[in-house]
Amino acid sequence: MATAARRVGAGLAPAGPHLVPGDPGGGVGPGAQLHITEALGRDPGRLIDIRVRVEELGAAGAIIAKRVAGTHLVRLENEES
């Protein structure tokens, strides 16, 4: 987390999403895990640091989500138009 905060403090973009090594297939696709760090409003005190799974990925868009005990904690749907 210190790395992301340092980058934000320096005025650079947050760390953003990164593919978590060791996922089957070695690329981004359904089942892949992404590690996302984001400083909301570029404020290091409001840092999000979460790992999500790619649920769907296709020409129409993507869905990434974090589930805990079968319940969605976070779900982001991105549609291409």
C-alpha cells in the first residue's frame, strides 16, 4: 500500500489493476484474478486494495467481482458500446 500512496503523493497515477501471477492460462480472461489498488480522489487516506476475479470478458464488455461466502462484495460491469 505504501507504493500506491507514494505514487499518489508524487502526483502520478495510482498503481491500477495487475494480473495476479499463477492463474491458469497466464492471461486476462474468465477466472483470472486481478489485484487493483486505487486512491479515491487521489487521496492516499482513501486507498482501495482488493483482489477480484474476472467473471466474464468479451467483445460486449467485462464483469469483475469479489465474492465472500458466495455474496458479492464488489461487482463492476463494463459495457462496450
